[in-house]
Amino acid sequence: MASAAARAGEADEKSSLAPETREAVAQLARALLSARPLIDVLENPVHVAPAVSGADAGAIESLLNRIASRAGAPPFAVSAPASLTIFEKIVSAHLCANGLDRVASGISAADARSIDQITDEAVQAGFDRRFHRIEVKGIDGSLLNVYTAGHPASEPVIILSACGIPARLSERWIDILAKDRFVIIGETRGLFCPLSDADFDSLASDLSAQARDLFAVMDHFTIKTAHLMGLCGGAAVALQAAAEQPQRITSLTLCYGDFELGPNAPRTVFQQNMKAVMALAGASRNEAKSIHELFCDSMVKSARADLAHLIVYPFASSELLFRYARLNGSIMNEQSDDLVAGISHPTLVITSEDDQTAHPEGSRQVAALIPGAVLHVEPHGDHLSFYEAAPHLTGLVTDFLARVRKD
């Protein structure tokens, strides 16, 4: 019998996939995997609308579903653009921008093995395979999605990302920090692991509960102390954790933080609108359902196209919006200046003059309230630019961590 390698080689010889098509298929597989959090919570099949002729639609749909099936994702259907929901349009735009509009039609049976191989390679290199995922019980029994990277014996760094945002948005930072540290990032309670409405209602949604989830994760890994890196609303969670159990936190990095500093503190239009929406949507499921479509239409229009498939996740259904409003509303309403009182940890605060999401003045005020805090203000960069992990910012953070370790 021919060996597996020989059979694979024979299949590659028969495959008619051109190099540019192979790259388009690989890019498409990677894009599909990156959008899995959103895809997984949409009704299936998930409809997409590539810019192809009717004759090619069937072939494109078959190819996409072969990749999806191989990757363990829900099925897709090629449809007319007008039939797509708001969130299907986001998925479709993401896939079209990453190979779906460039894959060749009429892929033959001889190409199937090559497509499977390309998909397998994308899966192996994907977020869920490169980083170890486990479920950890939170303080009241809630399940938390937790990802780790790096050696467990190394210095621990815990990333607290924005409420409701999939962990993979922080992938570049995880890669950088895990080179010589043990990096942990968890996803927000009640939003990612399967949970009935009744079970969610029985869980706490306040800021303290979210901070105590952090300590539950630390206890799971028997970590006594750790550095906290809080992003956006995660910066407020980091402050809460440092205020509640200061002895367990070695230092803080607060990045583009969304802080509540009283009625006289400046807020962006986004912060004002989001706080109002959180109050409405968090009042009841009926309220969340009534404003869901209108809010999502506005949110999607303002979302960065290259990251929309990740940042709209907590709005993908009225139930997710309700839960997000309860959790993020708690973050936005907690007085950060009250939390800062008594915090004396080594702290690095990062913001940008151009942040139209979380007002940079909030970061300035928090830095001024923490003794010895280092403030770094980027001259340019939107709220999501921090997730791009630009070299000068990764150097700033790693240098800060090195100084703290030395001290």
C-alpha cells in the first residue's frame, strides 16, 4: 500500500489549485476561524454574499462549507446581499475581504484533499490551538473561558480585556508577552460559555464579581501574585481587583481605560451614548429586544471594518445585549476615583489624544491619583489601535514590566 505521504503527494500533483488560489483558500480559512465567536452565536446557516456570478455561487458555497465543516464551524449559505442580517453582513464582509471573493470557482474533486490540508494547517495555527483553553469556575459557579500562553513557571501577566470582547482580539499582545511570561486572559462571565437565562439571572453582574473572577482564575493556577493589564473597561476591573486584594497584585498597566470619574469629568459622545444604552438594555430583556436592532445598526456603522467581526460580538442577539448591558453597565457606573484611593502599586497608564471611545482625560486623572504612576499619551491612535501591539507600545509595556521585576 502507498504511504500517507505518497498519497498526499499524489493528490497534490493532481490538484489544479493555482498558488494564488491556495493562498486565497488559506486566507479564507484563517478569516473564518477568527470570526468563530460571532459565527457560533448566529442562526445557521450563516448567509454570506460574495461578489460572484450566479453560476459560481454553488461552487463557492460548497468550498466555504467544506472549510467550515473541516474546521468544526456552522454551515453557510450564499445568498443575495439584501437577505443578510446586520451581523451576517459583517461576517460576509470579513470573509470577502479575506479570500472569499478571490477563490476560483469549479474546484474539482482532486482539489478536496488540498483544501482539507490547507484548512487543517489554518486550524493548527489558529487561536484555539496555539493557546491553551480551559473552563474555570468563577466565584459563584459561573464558567469562564480562559486562555493561557507561555510557561506556567514564568512571571504571570493577566490580561483583562474590554467587557464582552473575544479574547482573540488581544492575540498580538498575548504573543508578545508570552515570550518570557505566563499570560492568562479570560472572557467575561455569562457571555461566552453556554448559560440559560435563569442561570444568568442568578449570577452577580457587578464590578466586584468580575474582579473576583480574576482571583478565582489565579487560585485555579495557584498563582499568588500577578501583574494586571487592563484594557478599556478591563482597566476598571483591574482597579477593582487591586483595591479588593492589593497584596495579590504586583503592578498595573491600564490601557485606554474607560473610567467613571464623576459628573464633571469629560466623556466622549460614545461614552455618553453607551452609558444610556446600557441603562435601557440592562433594565429588562424586553427593553433590550426593543432597542436591539436600532442600536446595532448604529453600532455596526461606526465599527472598524477590519475588527467588526470581533467587537460586535456582545450585540449579536438581544439576549447578549441584555447580559452585556448588565455587566458593562456595572463597569461604567462604578466610581473609579473611589477605587484608586489607597492604590499604590507600580502603574503604567496608556491612552491616546485621538481616543473617541474612552476620553483620554480619564486616564490622565487616574494616573494623577496613583502615586508614582507613569502616564504615556499617544499623539494619535483610535481606541482599538492598542490591540495592534505596535512595537513602540510593546516595548513600553515590556520595559515597564522588566523595571517592576527588577525592583
